[in-house]
Amino acid sequence: MAENSSSTYPEGAPCWVDAQLPDVEAGKRFYGELFGWTFEAAHGDSVWARLDGEPVAALARKTDGRLPTVWTVHFATPDAEALSRRIRAAGGQVVTAPLQIGELGVAALATDPEGAVFGLWQPGSHPGFGRSRDEGTFAWVELYARDTAAANTFYGDLFHDALFGSGAEPRFGRAPVIDVFPAEMPPHFLVHFRVGDCAEALGRVQRLGGRVQADPFTTSYGTVAVVTDDQGASFAVLERP
């Protein structure tokens, strides 16, 4: 996680993203060149990514080689313990129980009933993103589910107004897995980073050793392409209309 920001996030809002990588130094080279991020040491083995001095993400070393190499979205909550109980009651699972991360806050890891993994973040000194929705920062997260109606029920009940924030602004999207991925792909959250030009970003990804999983396609929120970094972590690049 990162340090102080003036931002505050209501429960159920995406407030932070991090990547679990085999090689953090390689991750710094890849994302530093792709998005212009700079880095500094953070809690434990993780590093904070910054853009123009503002915290935008974290990279952390995988503690177990059997764990997936992934980007994870974290949803804000004022009480991670209470939310964990609600997740279990609604048919989800708590993979990692709430854990105090120094003065920064409390983190937990959970899955929905279909197995899509997401994080919880109860803020302490670190509320979340210092900057988002600009080029080179978090812009959106889409849940690719097998049953979108069931996902709407689970997250709507869990976070109450998580599907739509104030002014009916969506907090995150839901789509069938098969819209973009092979049918055997498990349900998952896909983190999107904003770029100025989707095609140009794909060229940079490939030059840096990443690969394109899904060529650019049009959505209601912009032009999206799905890629992996040079260590296999999937994410999307999003060009706003």
C-alpha cells in the first residue's frame, strides 16, 4: 500500500490496486517505462508506484511461487472484519483474514461465490489512490463473471451502493467471461489503466516483453485491450473516448 492521500472512498469503491510478481525489479522496469511510474520502498517487500509524486499502485514480491502472478483490486471498507463476515454469509470466502499493515490500514483478501478474487482495504494513514482516472493510472475495473445476475446480487447486497455511486456513476462493471475470454477462463476482476492511445500502448507492451491477450475492442467506457506484462500478470489498457 501507499502513504497519505487526501482522497476518501465510500465502502465498495475501488480504492487501490497491487500486483503480486515473482520479480519486483523487473516489474519496476516494465511499468516504469510503460506508464512513467517512479518507485520507492514500501511495507515489507513491496514498492509504491507514483506518478508525478502521487501514489497510484503497488508492486509486491510473491511469497509463494505457487500463487498466481496477478493484479488485484481492493475495495474500501470502514470495517474489514464486519465485511468479511458479510462475505462469508453471502456465499463468498475470506482467503486472507483482515491483517493490520502498520499504520497504513487493514487488508484482507476474499472471493465471491464464483471464485473471483478481490481485496478489502480499511484505511488508516493510507486512504487509497492519490491519483486515478488520468493517463498512467487506474481507470476502471471490470468483473468477468459466469453469472452476471448473481454477481449483481452478491455485490449489490454486500456493498449496498457499490454498483452505482452517487449520481448513478458505476463503481465497476460486470460482463460475461465469454465476451472477451475463452469459456474455460475463471471469473476474475480485470484492472484497467488509462492510456492516451490504445494501439501505441500495445506497441510499448510488446517492446517491453509483454503480450496482447485480446486485441482492442469497443466498450461503453472506451477502447480496451487486454495484455500481460513480461511476468504474466494480466491487465487492460483503456483509451477513453
